[in-house]
Amino acid sequence: MHPFRQFILQYVHLPTKDWEKIASRLEKRVFEKGTLLLREGEICNNIYFLEAGFLRYFISKDGREVSKFFTQPPYCFTSQRSFNQRIPANENIEALEESQVWLLKRTDAIELFELKSWNEFVRKLVQEVQFFTEQILEDIQNNTAEIRYQRMLQAGSPLVQKVPLKHLASYLGIAPQSLSRIRKNLSSPSN
Amino acid sequence: MHPFRQFILQYVHLPTKDWEKIASRLEKRVFEKGTLLLREGEICNNIYFLEAGFLRYFISKDGREVSKFFTQPPYCFTSQRSFNQRIPANENIEALEESQVWLLKRTDAIELFELKSWNEFVRKLVQEVQFFTEQILEDIQNNTAEIRYQRMLQAGSPLVQKVPLKHLASYLGIAPQSLSRIRKNLSSPSN
């Protein structure tokens, strides 16, 4: 079964004829490690399904990169605000590993809203993304970078292994040196 | 025109017969200042439209209240995760002023998904809430509490006037004393 079909089925009932309409509009793309799938200032005209790979969302701030989110497969992604309002994106999306994605053009995605299944799928997905964003926000409002890093470790988050230290530090809102120190303290014999 | 109808019309085309179906399910409620519309641990079985008043979302953490969001009219609100997954809410919703709301039961809200207009409205609304949450998150990741407070001042945010200092401080992630100091510095003659 197509991985995107499998993914949609986790959220909604998907009649075969609906899936065929969706599938006929999908285009496969492969992005090499280090490539930008979207650059700040561009309008994001697509919604994507990440089949394999690993992505980083970041913004540029005073000449440095601040990491916002990381996306692991299987999941959908776009630059929501840019996609919905057709305005330049305020973020970049980078492939941290070679990434295989399925692309759906904005015009096609909108046409597909005629399908009840697609409409429901998108609504549920956006709600889920909203939960995730709210959780990150709550976590930042309530916990120090050190506690947040410790929790990622305890939860066995793949981010700890996969994300380069400098990106993980900016995601946690601290300097790379501070994260190194936290790592060192946590791995010292007294812990 | 009913304020909720007016609100929906900002997002989607709303045929009269669709509005009538929605309107027939709405119930008016008034909450006195200081009342909790939702308590942590309860399941939120309603979606609400805030016609007048002012709300605060907060969680309890180590015996103190941490403010997450504030909602001003006209806007819709619920405890999304609790509402969608039928699990106990991890947050409280408090009326900071006397608040007039229109309530729609979960079962009714779900039945209304048969209407294309309602489906589209909810999707767009959730997307908008997602934008707002992402903006707050980005703001916290990138700026100090002082800069965030200064920006609220510059933008003429009603939060500065309406929200008690202790709630605003916890929203900014700082102690009330620190916010008092920031306020004092900003109002000193050298600024």
C-alpha cells in the first residue's frame, strides 16, 4: 500500500475512489541532504508527505539560524501560513538527511476539498499539529532547557541522536556551549 | 445579525439554511468574573463562541498558576485536545471579566460537519489558532521577556491594560517582580 494512503487511513475512512483522486495528483521528489525544500521569502505552493528522511524548520535571526521544529516520517508538512495565505514564508525547510517526499500542489489540494475524506483528514491533521505546537509551547513556558533536554533523553527522542548539537541548542533556546555543558554534567559519574 | 453568524462569515460563505441549523443548537451562557468555565481534569464537551468578556487559559504547576493564552471576543474557544480526544483537560479557562458565550455541544458540533460551510469554517479556524500558537512559540524562542513586553506595549496590545500583572508575568515566563522592574525601567525618564 502507498505510504501516504496508509498514513491517511490512520485519521479517516478513505474510499478507494477518493484515494485514486489523491494519488493521481501526487508527485515524487527526492531532496539531497543539506538541500532547502523551502527558502524564507518564497511562497510555499505545495503540501508534502514525508515518506523517508528528516527535516528541520528554521528561521534566520540576526545572522544565526534558530531551529523551530523537526519533522520525521511519516508525516505531512508545508509552510502553513505561506500555503494558506499565499504570502512569503518566514521560515526555511532543510533536509537534514536525504528525504523522499510526495508533493501535492496547492490548487490540487484545494480541489480535493470536494472529498469528504480529504476535508476531514486535513482538519484532523491541522488539529494534531496544533496539539504538538501547543505542547512545545507549554514545555518552553514551564521548563528550563536542561529539564527539556533531560526529558528528550528519557523519552528516547530520536532528535537527541539525529540533530546536530548546534541545531538542538537553538531549538532549546540556548547556546551550543550550554548544551555541551548540560550533556557533560548528565554523563558525569555523579549522575 | 447574530454575532456568531457575522464571525463565521469572515471565514466562509454561509448559506442561510446552514446558519439556521447552527443557530438552532446554540445556547447562551453568562459567566461571572472569576468563574472557571472549565477546570483541569474535566472533559470539555463544548465548543464556545465568546461574544463579550475576556478569558484566561492557565495550568497549575507546582502550586502556582501559569497563564498560557488569553482570549478576547469575538472568538471561538474550547479545550481542543480534551474536546477532540474526550480526555480530561490539562488546563483551566477562567473568565477575567463577566463573559457572554454561546455554547455548542460536542455531539451537535460533530453532526454539523455534514455541512460543507461548517467543515470549512472549523478547518480555517483551527489553522488560524495554529498560526497564533506558532507565533507565540516563535516569539518565546527568539525574544526575551523584556522585548516581548515592549512589543506588546508598542502594538497597543489590550493584554497590557486588561491582564493583572501576576498573570501577565507568568505568561511572559518571569516573576511578577521582574515584570514590575521592566515596567519601572520603561517608564523612567531616560527611556
